[in-house]
Amino acid sequence: MEALATRLSQLDAQAEGVIRIVMFYDTLMRRRVDLPALARASAGLAACVAGIRLHGTGQVFRVSPDGGPAPAPPASVSSDGPVLLDEEEIGTVWLERPGPPQPLDEALLDRFALATAAVAERYGPARTTMADPALVELAVSSECDDAARARALRLLGFAPNPPVRVVAVRSRLPLDRIGSLICPDLPVKAASLAGVGVILATAVAADRFPAGVRAGVGAAGEGAARCWQQARTALRFTGPREPVVHYGELGALALLAEVPPAVVRDNPDVTALARLADCPGELATLDAYCRTGSLRGAADLLHLHHSSVARRLDRIGAALGFALTEPAGLTRARIALTVWRLLDDGPGQP
């Protein structure tokens, strides 16, 4: 200790100040402070307003030197710095001085940011998008009890309210990129479970899904486990023309997903439809006709003359064994096409 005291006495005032800052934050870390306490301590040390913002959660802690809430409007930020965790920027720390930055502000912000990252990682949520698959699986498992699920969601960074939305995704794009796009300003976590991407978010902007993504979105307010089941069901109804499907918009169609595959394959309408799988053009024509319910509507969708579509529909009707132009035939075709798409062995559906 005497040797250390001797060495410190030989340092200039700025170097001594840096060491004191390091020791100050080391003490805070040993005391395992949370983010509000860290902001208060930093404001007191800097003798000015100090702030922390976490990008993922939107949490902001802005504190006066006396430890109370900083007055609004905020003063201009004199200096700031990024909070990095695993090389990803998860937030920002800053100081608000009425004048220019002081000589030790850079060192203070550096240690302030390091401490913020450590506290965010310790207490959660650490605002990286990708999450521990085991925690995500626990959060959406129907076999998990409510207490364990609540703890998993808390560790993932989600507050009890608002309820968590669950999205089932199939895509070659990175899940963290998709999650950041559909939920840019609120907590979002992603992981892959059994080949299916899982995204947990407090809100879902369905119009922000990028091209090449198929996604099923569970209904809001159903609980994470139920929402995950719904999301997987909705994912099965997706296709190139409808890449994003909300479970809540399926209505009674969702019941078709519960029909056993063996029963579906034995149905004569589905069997006849399956024989058309080698004719993508005819399947696309049937799909367009089922979607629009009219000859001219299908022609517009396919960018074909209506007489060409009429000839195709005659051939398809002959193959299926019923007239597509009759209301009952159109209903049968819609149901057969939908349940055929739900089969695991139905690649290449339109």
C-alpha cells in the first residue's frame, strides 16, 4: 500500500483523476448496483446531469447531480459514448454540462459505458437481438408452468405488460435482422427452435417483413405458449402470394390445420389436386381463381387474357371431376387447395 501511495503521489493530477474514476466504478460493480443507481452515482461524480439509454427497451435514466430526476427540457449533451456488449451497441451514456467537456469526461464516459454494459448483462435485458434458445423454448413451451415462463421472459428482457407477441419464421435471412425490422424500437428476441425461427416481440409491424420471409403471427394477448402454437399454425398457411399470415385473420380456416394428414391425403379432391403438382401453371391459375372468385379477376392477377384462363379452368375442372364455375365447385377447390398446402409433402405449392 505504501508503494502504491508513493507511485500515486508521483502522477500528475489528470492521471490520478483517471485512477480515481476507475476505482469509483470498480466499487460500484462490487456493490452490484442497478442502472438507476449507476446513473445517480455517475451524475454525482461528474457534478452534472448524466444519462443512460438502452436502445432495445427504450429505457432512459436521466439524473441530476443531487440524485433526483433531471429537469426538462434536457440541457445540450456535452459528451456521450456508446454502450457495447459483444461488439453490438446496446445503448448510450452521456453527460449534460452547460459548458464544454472537462478533461476527465472522456475517461468517465468510458468507465460509465463499461459499467452500464455489465449491469445490463447482469440484470437484463442485454439488448442484443439473438437470445439463448433454451430460454426462448422455455418461454413458449406449453409444458412450462407460469412461474418458470414468467422468469424466462423476464430474463429475456420482457416486462409483464404489454403481452409478448410470437412470430414463427422461415427464411434464409438472419433472424436478428428480421427481428430488428419488425420491432425496431421495442424489446425483441430471436432464436431458432427445431428449424423454425422464433421471434418474441412486444409489437409486430407486419408491413416491415423483408422479401423472402414467410411468417406466421400469433394473436395478441394469448400468452406466449398459446401464441407460439398459433404462429406455427399461421406459418403453414403462408405462400408466395401471402408470405405473412396472422392467426387471428384465419378464423374458421385454422380448423383445417387440425385435420390429420392421412385423412387429407385420402380425400379424392386432394388426391386429384396433387396430380396437378407437375403443372405449376395450372396450379397458379387455380390459386388465382380461388383467390378472386372470378374469371376476369384471375386473368388480371395472372396478366393473361380471360379466354386463356377459361380454357385452363376447364382443363382443371375436368381433372378434378367437378365444375369450378359452380359455387359448390369453387368452395371445394378452395378447401382442397388449402388443405393440400398444409401437407408436409406439398412443396412447390403456389
